[in-house]
Amino acid sequence: MAGKQFPSPAHSRPASASSRRLLAAGAASLILLTASYFLLLSPSSHQPAPAILASPSATTSFLASLDRFLPDPHPSASASSAAPSELDAAIRVQEEARLYGDDPAWPAPAAGPLRVYVYEMPSKFTYDLLRLFRDSYRDTDNLTSNGSPVHRLIEQHSIDYWLWADLIAPESQRLLKSVIRVQQQEEADIFYVPFFTTISYFLLEQQECKALYREALKWVTDQPAWQRSEGRDHVIPVHHPWSFKSVRRFVKKAIWLLPDMDSTGNWYKPGQVYLEKDVILPYVPNVDLCDHKCVLETQFKRSILLFFRGRLKRNAGGKIRSKLVEELKSAEDIVIEEGSAGAQGKAAAQDGMRKSLFCLSPAGDTPSSARLFDAIVSGCIPVIISDELELPFEGILDYREIALFVSSSDAVQPGWLVKYLRGIDAKRIGEIQSNLVKYSRHFLYSSPAQPLGPEDLTWRMIAGKVVNIKLQIRRSQRLLRESRSVCTCECRVGNTTRML
């Protein structure tokens, strides 16, 4: 542990007078703002009130969803045996029909739902891995080298399950209108590769995992649709930064579903990831949702100014954590703790976040941290200190409405961060807390997937890339090799967030 370990929230020192005044003012603002928001969205108004989970039968638990998903039979899609040239001709017929038919808005994303073809891969890449996770979940306490529980990491990165389970569900059970599954490859805008890269990385022996990666790579790259586009219109979930690592260089033109983008080269090679091609997805939260009622009930209990519970020693950009601990260790109304695994650790983190106005979200080994999304669903205002961070769905969501952004250089200056937080207007605190209640729905994976949930926003982000993907495919098909000097993805400048 770096620095001093602070007491748990239950035994933290009483809040200062200034903090109590700030808390009271913020609570009043939140109550007024939240009441106004829900009044505007009441049944008597012109807009229906958006429910965080529109379906009463929806579940956000990975294990509970698996127990329901695995026993059910799922309709399969027939694989195409067409050669790439035959598939290309069939796709051209479909595109011309849409272009000159009764859909004049095509190919704009607003023209209709995104059409996704889901590969029917052998069960060794899909169902077998899901069963391995489910059957071994309660029988192992395996930890990674830094002490994180393996199965909890798999849950945090289980976006591949949530997306796939929704896509292959019977259409009568699906709620999303932004994406549909098609059965013919020539009808597809996008191809989805349902391989569970994270489960295989953590639960298989190293050599067995690498062999499975190579098998999956060969299976996918042998498909006519892949050969036609070189994978540009294929979606591959590689949400854990170590997953699929040994074969990534062969699929770098595909759309990757990622937790973040690290331009330092520690996790991704130059040219492998960039915003024009890939999509950032949120981690699955580790704590329970603190909904509108919960936020109001906990408002007067938020006696902690700033809270952090997690690993205090990290590598790469995460070294900022130990510096922050040293800077904040003597500050009043601040709680910083070394994290612990299991149900006890989850309960302590959840309790601390619900007792705090602000939650510290520094970089981990990678620029992102699951803690950010825990804070959002806990109604605790995230204080993001990660200069390289890229955020999920930022083309749709404005994170300035729900979080504070602080540069690393400012955060470690003596007294700067505490003074900054204490100086935030109480009205602004109330506004951000009210926005957290509204925004939390965007970070809750569920089955069935909900409108405006993370699955929905994922496909909306990908839909915005379709026209450029088609451009790149057509361009690659008509260019003669070596005919011109083309700047490839290796030429791209790394993603860097600069403080203005």
C-alpha cells in the first residue's frame, strides 16, 4: 500500500462546518432540480418519464442472466458458403435497391436500424466458455497477480455477453429499435464476431488460450465477408486490454470494442486502436444502482467530501494514485482506502460512495477505471484524473454534465484539489447529482437490453461509422496494390486529451 490507509467511511471523522453547509445547500438544490425534472416528465406532460429499466423482468446480474440464457434454445443463422466475389455482387444488389428504392435517406445512419449479421461460431468459442464461467464461478477464488479476483474481472468486461445475448434473442423479446439481426450476409451493414476473449484469457491455461485464439482467428478470417472487407465491417469484442493480444495484429482493421485507448503503447501497439475505427464501452458496474429515491435518501448522509477505495499502487499512468494519496492523506473529510476483494469489498465501496459527495477516479494500469462507472451509478460525482482517458459514447453523452475533469499536474499540487472541490457552487453540485440520476441508465447492461442502455448506445455509435466503413471497403477494392502511397493506420497520432 502506498501512503497512509484511511479509516472506513463508517468511522470517518465528522464533517466540517463548511462541508455541512455545502451538503445542505446541495441537497436542497438536488431536491428542487430532481422534482422539477420528474414533474416535467410526469404522465400529464407531453413526454413520457424514462424508466431506468423499462422491463420489470430485466436483470443486470451477469450470473442471473446466464442462468436464464444458457438453458434456452437459440435460433441459429445459416452460414454463407458464397465466395467473396459472389457475396460482393449480392451486397451490391442490396445497396442499389436501398439507394434507388423507397429509402432516399440511405445510407445515412438515421435511415433505419443497423443491420447486423451474427456469426454462428462453433460452441468452443461461445456457449462452452459461458458454461465454463458459470460452472466455475462459485468454485474458485483465483486472483490475478495484483490481487484482483479473476471472476470479478470477467464480469466487469462481460460486454461481449450482453451484446450477443440481445442480438440472438427472439425478436419478440427484444426492445431495441436501433439494431436488428439479419439472416443473410448481403443484407448486413456490420458483422458481429461472438468470441468470448476475456473468459478464455482468464480461465484457460496460457497455451490452451493461445491455441483457441489462433483457431478463432482462422475461423473468422476464412469467412467470405471478412476476406471481402479485410474485416473493416466486423465487430470484435476485446474489452479486457490483455484479451486476444497474441493475434491482434491480424485483425487491426476490424472494429474493436474497448474499455479505453492507451496511446502510451503499454497495452495497444501504435496504429491498432483509434477513435474513427473503434468504440469505447463502459465497464459493468461492481455496485448496485442508487436510483432517484436512493440519491434523495442518502443526500444528508454524504458527509465525506472525497472518497476512494481501490488499489493504491498501479503501473503506467496509474502511478498518479500513490502521488494523490501522499497529497491528500492529511486533508479533512477525505477517505482513501486500499481495496479488498469479494462481497465485503463491494459492500465497503458501495457504502463509501453513497456517503460521499465526490468520488476520485484516477487512472489505473490503463487510462480507464471501473471505479468511474461505480461512482456514476452511486450518485457520487466523479473527479476524473486521467489525462489519456477516452470515454464511452462521448459522441452522444456530454460528460461535463456528470463529472469533473482535473489534470494530473493540478491534482498533485499541495492543497489544490481540496480547495477546488470546496469551492464548487452548491447549485452546481445539485445539478450534477440530478444529472447522475438521469445518466445512470446509459451504464447499466441488462437482459433484455434497454433503450438508451449501453448496448443501444454501442450500436448507435457503430451506425455512425457505417458510411466511412463502406468508403474504405470500396476504396480498397478498386485501388491497385502499390499504386499510391497511402497513409495507413500506423501513421495516426495517438489519442491524447489535452487540458485547455
